[in-house]
Amino acid sequence: MGILAAFGGMLVALAPNLQGMSVTEYLIGDLIVTLSACLLAFRITLTKLFVQEIYPYRLLVWLLGLSMPFFFVLSYLFEREQPIEWSYASSAALLYQGWVVTGFCFIALTSVLRKYKASKLVVFSFLMPVSGVLFSSLLLGDTLSTNLVVGTGLVAAGIYLVNLRLEKVE
């Protein structure tokens, strides 16, 4: 029920973008963010399987070793016209992404996955599309719709339901 509530909340939040003239304007971005959330959930599930057998640092090295060549190829295919301009800001952003996001967050995630079920953590990926819209409202001044507020409430309720511990009645 919790996963259905979270998924339903995400659909409620994105529903206005699925109607009328705004379909072409927003649908591609919404689909990309939704697909990203689904891929994150899939990755968390696979990581849970692997982390039982492989030490987290070794898993991180393997994942980076396999993904970096893939990203170099994609960069060459889609960004070869763009010159690379190194600056302090771009270097700091690259270090932040590499060390904090990829390294620290991945090690923290694998540590949590060793203790908790993946099904308890996967539901948090439904926050990604909704939080993207919430942050665009806070940081960029986009309007906050009723659908977004209701959708966020459903996602929160879904996370609560998934992580709710029911006591056995004997």
C-alpha cells in the first residue's frame, strides 16, 4: 500500500503536466526525472544484492570502473562540440560530485543497505521527482500547485506506510 501511495502521489504531482498544451513543454523533463527515480530504485535493489557478498569499497570501485568509460562515450557523442573550460568552480563541482556524491553517499547507502531491507529504502526514490518540483518552487519561484502539495503528501504517506512496523497481535 505504501509503494502504491508513493507512486500515486508522484502521478498526482505530475498530472497537470500530462494535460493540454503543456505536454510537450514539461512531459520530457518529468519523464526523465521519473525514469531517473526508477533507475535509482533499481540500483538500490541491485546494490542490496551485491553488498551482501562484496565489500562496499570494492563495489564502488567496480561500479565506477564500469560506468566511467560509458560516460566518456556519451560525452563524446553528445558534447564533442562543447569545449572543456576548467575553472575553480568546475573543478570544485567535479570533486564534490566525485568524492561526496559518488564516494561518501554510496558508502553510506551500502552501509544502510547492509542493515535495512531494500524495500524500506527504495520508496525514498519517489521523493526525487516531487523534490525537484518543490526546489524549483523555492529556488526559482515556480508556482506551487495543489496537485504538488497533495502528491507530496501521498509520497510522504507512502514512505511512512512502507516503513511502518506493525505489531503482531496474538
